[in-house]
Amino acid sequence: MTNWQAPVRQSRPVLTFVGVGLVVVGLVISAFFLQDLLRALPSSPTRVDGRPVTLDGAGLTIFSTTKNATGSCTATDAQGSPIALEKPSRHEQWDAGDALYYVVAHSVAEVPAQTVTVACTDTEAAYFVGRRHTADVFLKPALSALVAFFVPAAIGAGLIAVDQVRRRRRARS
């Protein structure tokens, strides 16, 4: 008499597939937030040559390529109203890759994207105008991209680990 046993049916790694799918979904979602981060990166500031400058984003910062520019600057908006400026409380600089810019002044209130006119008293230094660089401009899309990737990736990794443990236990029995 032979002892016949039905063939053992191999289960599909469904949880592994779902886990890998979650990792891929996390990558796709975080790519959208990375695009927002790249759009938030400010362009190089525009040189002040006595003509109006168009800001490409909210905020106003006046830069100089000279570390200790001694002149003071004034700014007016598109309607000719003065824009309140303040000197930074600490040393600030921005590396645009091709040049190093030192912050001379920031707008006190948030200035919307518009055309502004800037005049500075120090004729020895070169001045540039750009939008304000603040941490919240970069922080929100950067953290969103990280969370959008790591949450689904962690859940996916957990599902893959659970599936692998189940498979090993089934193989032992």
C-alpha cells in the first residue's frame, strides 16, 4: 500500500508583492514633492543696475558679492510705495554655485512676486536682488518628500518581512 499525498501547493508571495508595490508608490508620490522642492529653489539673484527687477517669488532679499558692503539700500514696489527693509541679525550668505552672495537686507513684510526698484548708496559694491530664502520654503516640500517615501516604504518593508517569516515557518513544518 502506498501512502499517497497530494502535492503541496506553493503559496504566492502576495504580501511581498504588496510590500514592493507600496515602496514603488512611495517613490512615485515623493517624486511629486521633489518637483515642488526643485521649483522652490530660488534662481540666481538679478543684478541691480538702476532698472526695475522682477521677483520670481514671494519675499525680497538684497545681496552683495562684497562681504562687508557698507552702503544702505532702499526698495520700492511696482506702485512706487517704499518696502521696509532690515539688515539680517546674523551673517547670512547664499552660494549659487557660480558666485557667493552676502545678504545685505531682507524685506520686513512678505513682498509678493512683482517688479521692484532697488537703489543702494555704495557704488563700490555690486548689488543683486532676489526672493527671500527662508527655511520654510525648502522645509515643507523636503519633509513631505521624505514622509511620502518612508511611510509607505516602512509599511512595505514590514509586509515583506512578515511574508518571509511566514514562508520560513511553513517550510519548516
